[in-house]
Amino acid sequence: MRIATYNVEWFDALFDESGQLLDDDEWSGRYNVTRGDQAWALRDVFRALDADIILVVEAPDHKPKRPSTKCLEHFAKFAGIRATAAEIGFPNQTQQELVALFDPKVVKLRHEPVGHQSGKAGSADAPRFDTVFRWDIDNDQRGDPVRWSKPPLELIVKHRSGFEFCMIGVHAKSKAPNGAKNEVEMMRRAVENRKKQLAQCVWLRQRVEQHLKMHEDLILLGDFNDGPGLDPYEEALGKSGVEIVAGQDGEAKLFDPSLLMGATMTTSRFKLKGDDYLEALLDFLLVSPDFLERKPFWRVWHPLRDPKINANKRLRDALLLASGHFPVTLDCEVDPGKKSPV
């Protein structure tokens, strides 16, 4: 079985109001890339991935007359991939949805949110992701309400072999100080955003512990907008958010080999001024301890760091055109047994 997470920048801009793909020469949301060029690049990438499940981070906006799932199903038909079905959780207001594309002949997915509804005051005990978490961000002993702008996507996945597991798709808060007008405000916003991102990760860790106590197999994947050693505030505020989610000393841990490599591994590449680029480790695919018995193999599809991809000019160029993020995949064994219809 192959599972992927892929943040597709400005995917929403590739679809019209009826959900049809815009394969033309107009500019996409990506700098100096047309909608047609991005669409065909994504076609090549998704075909190469050939995954059973793809968590699409920044999926098209979900609207009553243009559902995100419909957009992705149209894209799947255009791309000619076998992941033709789509499942969404709680839609959001950011034009960046979390949606799982999947092969309905291999797996069955259903959205199954966990946790209680907190009310406006919030709860410190892992409430449902579309409600309010309360956590003391500022150490003022009062507790602060924390919300997800993009509530995580909680899925139950059943493979045709009978193997069943939980999957949580994530797009955590960005720490970028967007809108800051000077250096002082930039630092203030960066610290504030980082604290909110950490609070979301504490919330996620609580949910992880609930699954682990139930001895459930779990995959937690997506864009954390964070990674070990990523920014100068980490030392002052403790571990990175993704390390909190993965588990700290004495806790049952989730695993992704990128965590061991830290900032030497990157999953994204963004253009700065001139010919400069910023690379960062933002995208993860974490598994619970029992998954390690299934011989998992991780791959970051970095077009310039993976020698096989770099040697494949068409795929390399497609990855660079399609998004500033690169896919991360996990291949693992499932018990074949007797294949039952999904």
C-alpha cells in the first residue's frame, strides 16, 4: 500500500465555478506558471506517485455549487490516475481544504471525527477539531482559546485485505509573520503564531494519545509548517511542534525518519529575491509503533535531492512547476489474506 501527502499550492486557482479544470494559458497562483502548465505538471506528478491514498493539502475551496471533492475527481479523470474518489472532513474558510483522494478498488475511507464538542469557552481535554481547545499560551494561568483555521481530517481507512487503521490529515498554522510592517511587529507576530502552532500540536498530541491508548494503528500526515531546528524561537519555546506531536521523553512515539535528519532534510522549496531559494522541512508522514512491523519505506520526492528523480527530467521539471512543496510517500505491507470487496 502506498500513502502520500502532497501540498499543492494554489490548487483552487485551477478550477472554474463548476469545478472543471482550467487547462489554459492564463496565469496560475504560482509565480510565472500558467494554469495549463501547472495542471499538466500535476498530472505527471500524480501519475508517478500512483498512490492508493493521497492527502491533498491546500485542496480546492469547498463551495455548495463547486465541492472540493468534485474538483479533485475531475482532476483525477484528467490525470488518468486510479485514485478517483475523494473524501473531505470539515470544510474551512481559507480556500485550502484537506481532502483525501483514494482508489476505491483498494481502500474505503470515511470521515470520523473524534472528541467532544467544547463550546465557546473551549476545553483542555482534546475536543473535536472543529471546536475550541483551551491552552495557556502566554503562561498567564488563564488559558487561551485555540481554533483550527483548517480542522484536521480524521479518517477510518479499510484496506481490501481487511486491514483497518486511523489517519489524520493536518495543515497546521503558518508561523510566517504575514502583514508585519516593521521588525518589532514581525517578531511579535512570529512568536504569537508560533505559540498558536504549538497549541495546535499539543491538541494533536492529545488525540494521538487517545488512539495509542486504544491500541489503534495510526498515520498522521500533512504540512505542519514546522520542523526540528527550523526557526530561532524553538530554543526559547522548547521543542518544535512536530516533535511534540511525535512524542517526547517517556511518551509513546510516532515515527518519521525525517525527524532524525532535522533541517538537513527538506520537503519544500520557495523562491526568494533574485536566484535565491529557501528550503524547509515542513511535510511529514508519521506512523504509530505497530506500523514499523509492516516494513515501511519513506520517500521525499525532492526533484533536486533524489538522484533517480533528478535523472528523470520530465518528472523533475513537473515537481518544480507543480508546487513549492514536494510529496512524501510511505510504502508498507498489508496482510494480503483473502481480498474482500470494498
